[in-house]
Amino acid sequence: KSTHIQSLINENSLLVSNEIIKQRVNVLNENLVKWGGANTIVTNNDPAHFARLEGYFDVMMVDAPCSGSGLFRRDENAIEEWSPNNVALCSQRQQRILADAWPSLKEGGILIYSTCSYSRQENEHILDWLAESFSVESLPIDISDFPGIVSVGSPIAKFIGYRFYPDKIEGEGFFIAVLRKTDGTDTGASPPKKKTLRITANELSMIQPWLTEGIERSFFKQQDDILALPASFENDLVHLQQALYIRKAGLVIGKTTVKDLVPDHQLAMSSWVAEKINSIELPYTQAIQYLRKDEVHIEGAVPGWNLVKFNGHNLGWAKILANRTNNYYPKEWRILKKI
């Protein structure tokens, strides 16, 4: 969902993706890095922490943990784990998450609520609970071009929701509803109380040849890494740092040595990497070797750093030396299965 949203927003929008489970944050981070956007921030927080950001977000999507009945066709474990008690527990958890995060949505902001459950207790009844608990209105979606989607109403408030059944659409079962907050505040990002650690003029001169031109960026240091994000989001980053535990912010450009830059994998995945950077186009067999982080023998490449590609798509970095090629694909992302 985060990668799809990142594909829909433009460079003037900032996506903050939160994953409460620590073990799953790395997967979220990896997916967004591979998607290549610099206008993303990944956090690892309990929803209650978002109350510190009162009136900040324009749009909030809550993909709530649920009993998983919409996955019965795909996952036998979902059937074994389902129970009426689990439905009730998930409904309570969904209410807690929504109540905790609600203050961070600004007045007039949009809430998108979704589950992969068929249970009314986790869907339509949650809409009625929202209507009773907060100042909110239901927003209809034009589904005229999608006849397989089923429109439903909550029992009391008659708020509109949409059900997706696997026999009517391509995919598994889920529920979605869109609502607008009708009270609250609109604070946005407050002026920063502290600044990010800036890079030096020498470091800036090292990294500029690696980047596309014509984009205003803010650069800052995080330990040895040089990070960048669109300049318009610098205040947002500082504001978010004061409230949340940030696991990814913008784009890691790389590390500087005395003489040059050691580029990071995030730069290779980004649309910000300069087209003039030396590159290598690999055939399928060698591309798989590279993604396994095996030794790859490359002939005819320009010595030094090269952007490795397959069918025009960036895969990562390799450094061509006199007698070997160093494979810089991230070890933790390498392909382990035999293909």
C-alpha cells in the first residue's frame, strides 16, 4: 500500500509510513527504497505517539490489523486463526488505533480506513463508532466503472463502505471506507526548534556530480551517512523527529571519504541518480548472479563505480577494479532461492 500511495503522490507530497512491529519495519523500508522515492519517511511507533502531531496530516490511511477472513481463500492459516473472540479483539484494537491517531489528522483531513476482514464488527460497526465518537462525515467513492465492488452502509449512521469479494473482483477480500474530519486543528509542521546536522561544502562538492540537476534538496548527516530529501520537507523532518522514531528519512546518498563518495544502494534505486553516471547493462544470467551477491565477471566496463542495470532498470552498484569486480548489492537483500 505504501509503494502504491508513493506512486500516486507527486514530489510536493510527503509520505510517512508507520509500522508498529519492529520485525516488519525492515521489509517496509526495503520496499520503499526499491520504489525509489525520496519523499518518504518510515517510522516505527505505537499509534498513540501520533497524537503528538496534532492537526498535522492531510490524509491518513489506517490499514487496521484484523481477523483476516478476507484471506481465507489464499491462506489456510487465516482460517485456523479466525474465531469470534479474535473478531471482537480486533474490533477493540481498531478503535484504539483510530482514537490514538485521530488527533494528528487536521480539520478537513481525509481518513481512509481498510481491513482484510468480512466481519461487520470490524467494518460497518467501526464506521458507526467513528460517527458516534468524532466529528466526521462519510465520503462516497465513484465506483461506476467497477461493477464488482459492493457498496454498503453502516447500520446507524449510514456511513458508506465498500466491500471487495474475490468472486467479484480480481484479488482477495477486503473493506474500505473514506471519511472527512470536520473539526480539529490545522497546524502543519511547526518551525524547527533544532536544525539537522549540515554537510560541509567539500562533502557537497563530492555528491553533486552523482545527482540530477534542477531539484532543491536539503542535505544532512546521520552518523557517517549523507542523507537528502526535498528541501520543502526539512521542517517536516525536524518536526517528525521530535515525535516519532524514524527509521528512514528521504534518501541515503552515501558516505564520503577523503577523496570521494561511496554511494549507497538507496541512491542507485532513486530517480535522483544522475544519468551521466557510468553504467553496466547485464544479461539475465549475470543479473541473477549480481542479485545473489555472487562474483560477477564484467568485461569492457569503465573502471570505478558503475550503476548495474538489467533491461534498463537499476539494480545497484559495482566497482570495477583492475583484476576484479566488487559487488555492492546489499547482503541482506540478496536472492537466496535457486532460480
